[in-house]
Amino acid sequence: MANKRAYKPKPAYQTKTALERIRKLFKEAASAFKEDKKLSNRYVSLARKIAMKYKVKIPSPLKKRFCKHCYSYLKPSVNCRVRLQKEKVVYYCLKCKKFMRFPYKNKLL
Ligand SMILES: [Zn+2]
């Protein structure tokens, strides 16, 4: 891959705190969801901003908690539908009516 712009990775302690903050924000989002869905969406966008700023990946279990199209916090059976389909978990966002697919096939086997 061409790397024209020099990029210094952020120090490990920073990415570590960034991840901790992301996890915390998702926890907050989960607890806020019942009372204020907009607030949980705000937590999701904050978590995404932190992830982008520190170039950390949002942990995969957390990636399933929000819609990758409209970034709203998803709660299965409340605002998203979860179905299994050919070795994939399919999340259907009821807000923007789009699908997300997560393969669950174990690649190690
Ligand atoms: Zn959506």
C-alpha cells in the first residue's frame, strides 16, 4: 500500500484509553436507550468519533450494536430485527430499512 502521508501511530496508552472510552460510551448508550433513544445515538456517534480520532477499531461485539448506515443504536427486537441466514447474522435496521450482515462462520476450522 502506498503511504504518501507519514502517519505516526498514536501511543499505546492513548489507544487503550480510547477503547475504554468507547466501551463506556456503548454501556451508557445501552442504559440510556430505554428512556432516550436520541441520547444513545449520541453516545454511538461520540464513540465513533473517538474511534476515528485514535484510529482504533470498534470491537466487533460493539459493531453489532449500531447501524452502519444511519449509526443509530440498535437493540434487537426493539429497533432492529435479527435473523440467521446462511452462516450469517443479518441485522435489519428498522429505522433506515437497511441490512447489515455479519458472518459467524468459524474461519479457524
Ligand atoms: Zn439504520
